[in-house]
Amino acid sequence: MSERTSAGKKAGPPPAGALRSLPRVDALLSHPRLAESGLPRWALRTAVRKTLDEARAALTEGRRTAAPTEEEAAALALSRAEALLRPRLRPVVNGTGVVLHTNLGRAPLSRRAAEAAAAVSAGWSTLEYDLSAGGRGSRQAHVKRLLCALTGAEDALAVNNNAAAVLLMLAAAGSGKGVALSRGELVEIGGSFRVPDIMARSGARLVEVGTTNKTHLSDYRRALDAGAAQVLLKVHTSNFQVVGFTQSVGLARLARLAEERCVPLLYDMGSGGLYPHPALPDGPTASESLAAGADVVCFSGDKLLGGPQAGILLGRRRWIGAMAADPLARALRPDKLTLAALEATLLAWQDPEGAWELPVLSMLGASPQALEARAREGAAYLSQAGGGRCRVAVTPVSGPVGGGSLPGVELSGWAVSLVPLRGGVAGLERHFRSWTPAIVGRVHKGALLLDVRTLRPEDWPDIAAALAAYDPEEGRT
Ligand SMILES: *Cc1c(COP(=O)(O)O)cnc(C)c1O
């Protein structure tokens, strides 16, 4: 480590010959390590140039006295080329226990859904081709039939995400009209999705009714009767709860009012399953919302549905047809990977038993007993692999569902707890995070907690390897 030992020395003139003895670009590129690596030429060339630039700078500044050998330089260039090619968007082991973790990509797909997306991605597909007619087909046809059959909807449309679904729904049914919405439902769903802003973009005019904590049916009725509103909108408050002196109007009562006054009722459900399922503790579902009388319901594909990022619109043919015909629909349409994964996800929902194959449902529906058993098994496995580095134990935990779903619901689960015997927990957490694949856990009271709810069987060898490689001295200076 000649770089490190002479670090900080004052720069002197480079030793005679050292610069000249730097390996040449061509020589390095044809070194077997690089030439036979199978890595693309551009990455190897960039890596070799950078490696040589760095060595030259180290010699000139006196941080090194001798040029690296060809063998050393080739090894450095190879790892640099590999780093250049490593995707920035890459898999993570989720030890947070938050199933719908928005920063980690929300719903993990089922194996079948992932395979369906992969199968149509590398070649051509029936995306807009009708095999029986031998001509043009509709990309929506693949999911429309399933969505209608599973929820009782007259018609269905899939778009890029639920924000797009809300925009399209308001543009098609509310543009140029007044849309009545409770002040208690003027929500922000993280980042830049605020209902009033989306409403403004859609060309609809927001008519606020009621107050933050209480809205009555008469508030909506007044807005309609005064001619201020011609559409009713309900938004599920999917990421917060108002407690205390509160009142809101349920979907069924709003639907009766909408029917009496011949106005459409739109419902941004946000998140939910297609129908009630034992794995989902609470919250609205698509079939129940339609049965309650909503004319259009929209929700995310990658929340409790357990599929890919998508927005699902369900409801009356008249309104869904208007949305499909809106020029915005083209701008918001889903791609073939999404549609393939969504179709496979919907097939899993065909019966409640089959839906357990969706990771979101199996993870949310796992019993505390099953999670405890998995935590104990995992802890035993990790003690063997990384014994001597950490105290490995199990601990009960509780946490949210995440992803703007089921606010206030805390799931009881179990975690493996790792407490380093030397060094702080921050170093261990950093080490896990920089491992490949990155392992993300939660630091709590001096321990790194890995919640087993979101860990899959194939994650344990990666965690064990990361633990076995943990060196508390590493990364310190
Ligand atoms: C999550 C959510 C959205 C946004 O959905 P995306 O799929 O993230 O675009 C909109 N409305 C509600 C009520 C939500 O919960």
C-alpha cells in the first residue's frame, strides 16, 4: 500500500523513469484479465484510462514512488470497469419489514408476474395484435376482461400509475365542471401528488365542501343544488388518520345522492385489493366500492393489489369509454412489461387461495407465530455464519404496511437483531448497505434489526455472507 504510507507527503518531482514505466493503454487492454473478461470495450477503455490517469497523478504528487506493474494496473482497471457496468438501479434485500416501501420499489412481483414481464420484454409480443383475427388488437384487452370479471365492473382501463388515473378520471368526467370534494380529503400523497394540483391540471374546478374534521351529506347536497358542483369526488385518506371529533360521508350514502341528482361519483381509492382477502386486514376494495355505487374507482397496481406500477380505472362503460377516448390516455398508457406483469397478477387474484402467491399478500398475511419461527431459524443460521462478530438474537417488532396503505395499522412481527461485539452499529449498517446485494435494515437501540416479514428464503445466504465479511475496522481512517 505505497499510496497510503506516503499519503500527505509534500509533492516532489516524480522519480526518474517512474512515469515512463507506466503500462501503456494498448498493453493493458490486451492483458488477458481485460481482454478475456467479456466486458464491453467502452467500459474497459474508460477504466484503463482512469486507472492510468490516477497512477500518473499519484506519481506526480509524490503519493507513489513506483509505477504499478501491468498486472496491478490490469486488476485495478478490471474492478473499475465492473463498477462502471454495475447498474445504479439494482436489487435490495428489504430488512425493514415495510412491505410497500415506496423508496424500495413498493410491491415485489410474484415469480409468475416477473416471468411474464421478462417473457415479453426481449422480443415481440401480442401487445396490440389479435392472434385469432390476424390483425390489430387492443393492449387493454389483456387485462380488461380479468378486471371486469374479478370486480363486477362494466369496463376497465389500465394506465401508468394511480396519479395518472386520477388525472384522466378528472379530465374525462370533470373538465370544465365543478367537482365537490370534502376538505378532509384534500390530501397530499407524498412528494408532488396533491389532489388540488391534479384537479387544476385536469381542467376541473375544485369545490371544497365541509370542514377538515367534519363533512356532512348536506354539505355535498348544497354544492350540487347551488349549481357549484356537477361531479362528486371521494378520496381515500390512505396515508393518515383524523381522530377525535370527526365525520365523513361513506361511499354508499354519497352514491345515493349522486344517483338522485344524476351526477357521477368518482372514487380515488388509492390502495386496495380487488375483493376482501384474509391477508388484507382492513380498508376498501375495488368490488365493494363498485357495489357501493361509485361510478368510477381508481387505485394503484403496486400497492395492496401486489402488482406492477399501474393505475387501474374501473366503472361504468360511459365514463371509462370517455377516458379511453381522451388524448391524455395515450400519454398515460402502460407499456408491455407492465401489462404482462399486471395480467399475471390478476390471474393470481382469480381465487383467494391463489392470491397467496403474491408476495404482498403472503408477507402481510404472515402470522406472528410463523414470523417468530422464521426469525429463530434465521438467527441460528446467521450465528453460525457470522459468529464472533455480532450478538445475534430475535426480537418482536411492529411496523406499518407502507406505501400509503392502511394508515394506523401496525403489524406485529419478528426481527433478527444484530449487535456488533466491536465497533458501533452504524458501521455494521453501512457495511450491509454497501454489500451486493445491498441489505437495508433498521437501526434501533444499538442493534441492526432485520425484520423477517420482508425477507425471502433466498436472502439469507446474502445476509450471512455480508455478516461473515464484516470487519469493524474497515472504512475507518
Ligand atoms: C398512492 C395514492 C395515489 C398515487 O398513486 P400512484 O400509483 O403512486 O401514482 C393517489 N391517490 C391515493 C389516495 C393514493 O393512496
